[in-house]
Amino acid sequence: MKLTPGDRLAKLRAKHGLSQAALGRLIGKERQYVHGAEQGRFVPKWPTMSKFASALKTSVHHLYGE
């Protein structure tokens, strides 16, 4: 099974012990934004994914599955 960007976000967020609200605060977005991204309602664009990557100590390429 191939993981989606949202799956990767959720998995890494849990690994770091962050709530959706806490991750949202780190990247300057609301909890609902993080939830939507994790649920696959949309895939964040590069600038936002870069903020996710920095907060989750990974690369943007990893989050996109490249």
C-alpha cells in the first residue's frame, strides 16, 4: 500500500507526539487545515509542505512521496 502525503503527515505528527492543533501552530495554520491535509481533502502546496517538513524534521520530497 502506497502512503499518501496526508498519511505521511499523520504518521510523522504522531511519531513526534504532536496534536493537529500543535502542528498547526508550528506552521501558522488552523487545526482544521492539518486535519484536511491528513484526510487527503487536498495536498498542501510546496511552501506549506516545506513548513510541515521543517516542523516534522523531514524533507518535502519525503512528504510528497518522491
